[in-house]
Amino acid sequence: MSGAPVGPGAIFPLLALETSTRRGSAALMASAGAEPVQLELSADSAHARDLLPAVAALVQRAGLAPSQVAAIAVGLGPGSYTGLRVGVCAARALASALGARLLGLPSLEVLAFDLWRAGERGLVAIDARAGEFYAASYERMADGVRVLQPPQVLGLSQLALAVERGRAGEERLECDRATAQALGLWDAAAPERLDPVPSAAGLGRLAAQRLACDLDGGDDAGGIEPLYLREFGKPQPRLLAN
């Protein structure tokens, strides 16, 4: 297949990098309507060692030249400080080197888009360690996700209150295993589906929709920043969801 570069408004092939958790991944969406092909990253290397080899393997497996990658999406977190730094730096470097469009999306938003049906709304939460949790509220739309409450840091009692309010309104709760355990909701017999993490495949699907609505758009590489929410090693003052 030719290695000729694609046009400035192209979306596909679309490369997605999601490194906000230890279960990171990379995915390639070759064309509109195609299912993203995803590779899982090692949980033992903070993704620095295996992210670029995974990208190279995906591009080669699709029979593409690197210059054919038209767009790159990266998960912005919140999540692992090291993982986010690796993913965002790699996305910036690749977009600059390949002349690809670049889009950064919050990782919790990707979970809501990937796992909910249109019309569903609720809370997405993941463990932030040290007794704190990253949480955000969304409504799943037919063509994307509407933000009801942007990502913030909550303590356990605050999170439990937000969950209780959501249940009263019959809203969804999506959380990882550590968060479910902290809330007393984890069932050891539950399937892996109940321990979700943001995936590169889900990120790719959401990014494709976003880019399709803005054919000339994308983010400036220098403007893409990880969504840390708090300083490394320093808990941020906790906010209570409305």
C-alpha cells in the first residue's frame, strides 16, 4: 500500500492511545465503520517501553505506512501521572512527525461513550488512590457524550453520596474494581465487564465522531495537556458533585 500522506481534513486511519491506567492500550481504526484493532500494553512497564512498538505493530498489521496515519487521539485522564505523561508525549511527537491531526479526550468520557446506550446518564469513577477517586457525570447521546459534571477529585464519603443520589434517579454507575470495593459494591463472582477501564478502541470511536463533526479541526500539539486534577503526591481540596 502506498505511503502517500493523506489530506489535512482526513480522519482515517485513526490511531488511538489510552494510557491513563495500568491496563493501557493502543488501537488503529482503518476506515469509517471499521472496528478498531486494539493491542493491550504491559501493566509492568508504565507503558514507556511498549507503547511505540505497539503503534508500529498496528500500522504494519494494517498494511500501512506511518505517513498514512491521518489522525491521532489520546486519552487525557485523569489517571496515572506517569502513564498520562507517556501517552500525551507520544501523541504529540507522532502527530508532529506524521503531520496528523491530534485530538485529546478525557478518559472518563470515553468510558461513558463506550459502555452506555443513548439516553443513559450517570456517574463514572475510578480509583485515584490515597482514599480519593476521580469522578465525572455524563449523559450518553446518540452521537457522543454530554458533560453534566466535569472530572473532579472526591473523597469516599463524597463519592458514596453522589452514588446514592444517582441511584435515587435511576442513573448508571460505572467504576473500576478498586472503587467498587471501596463502595462495598464489588462482587467477586462478577464478570470482568464490571472492572472497566478506558480503552483505546473506545477512544478511537469517540474521536472519529468528534473529528467528523469538525473536518478542519483538531488540537494544537502544544495545547494538549494531561488532566492531572491534583499535584503529584498532594491531594487536591475535594469537591462535592451537585
